[in-house]
Amino acid sequence: MKKGIHPENYRLVAFKDMSNEDVFITKSTAETKETIEVDGVEYPVIKLEISRSSHPYYTGKSKLVDTAGRIDKFKNKYAKFKK
């Protein structure tokens, strides 16, 4: 392993899945100004749209997350081709 190329400012960070409100804590160097309290301890928080707890590959369930109305736009666009 090369010396001096890895960050040294690792700290505990809470990652919050916004689609199902799941929170998990791990070490990270990611910068954030927001914090969250988990089990009485305050951690910096990184918000995620999808994580291991909501991704269909890991859950085995097909869950549709439509954050920008993309599905409605698609349906409206291709409705004219429907027989």
C-alpha cells in the first residue's frame, strides 16, 4: 500500500436513506454540515436516495422511487402509441 495517499480524517458518520428513513453508521471522510442524533449521540449525516436497505437488488422487492415525476412523463409521452 502506498504511503501518504489515503485520507486520515475518518470519523463516524450516519447515512440516512430518505426513501425508508433507515439510518446506519459507518466511518467516512465525506463532508457535511447537517447532524442527526442516533441513540443519544450526535453524528454528521449524509442523506441518500437509495441504500442497501431499499435497493431492489438487496431487498428482493421491486420498489419504485419516482423523485421527479419521470414515470408520469414517460407514460404521457408514449400514451399516443398505445393501442
